Amino acid sequence: MLHPTIKDLTKEEYNRYELTLATAKCARMLTDEYVKQREEAEKSMTGNKDSDRNLMNSIDKDLKDEKAIKNAITRFYDGRYEIYREENAPAVEEVVEETAETTEE
């Protein structure tokens, strides 16, 4: 049996189609982030084998070692990403804790 199940991911709130679209969009975002990190690491390579290995270690381990779909599913299940149904909002959005800014006058 696969874990997490579709029932766990949809939380009886979304249908499978919405979950599939959101997972695909999230996987695309994660793939784009991996490509960006890899390009930055390749640009900073010096030709020295020891330092080049360390640069490749600067890429996020989850992005480097796991498939994008598996990462997307895990992030939905953990609550790091949520699905939004608003018409003009993105379908997938990372959950960010907002901090209140205080201004002193």
C-alpha cells in the first residue's frame, strides 16, 4: 500500500483531479528550484575535484536525491504546501509563517 494514501492527501476536501494538478505544479516548482541550485553550483565550480564535490553538496539534499513527485506528495502531506481554489491565486502555495513587524516611532 502506498503511503500517504489519496484519502490522507485530499483530506476529504479536494478531489483527485485537484490533487493531481496541484502535485504536478508543485513538482514543477521543485524541479525548477533544483535546476536553479545546480546551475549556481556549476557556475561556481573551480576545476578542483575536492571543492567541486563540496559545491554539489550545497544543493538541497531532498531536491537532489528524491524524485520531484515524491517530494511534492511529502510536502503536501507534511503541510508545507497547501492547495488553494481561488480563481486568481496560484494553485499551490508554500505555507509561510508570517511575522508581525513592529515599527517604532
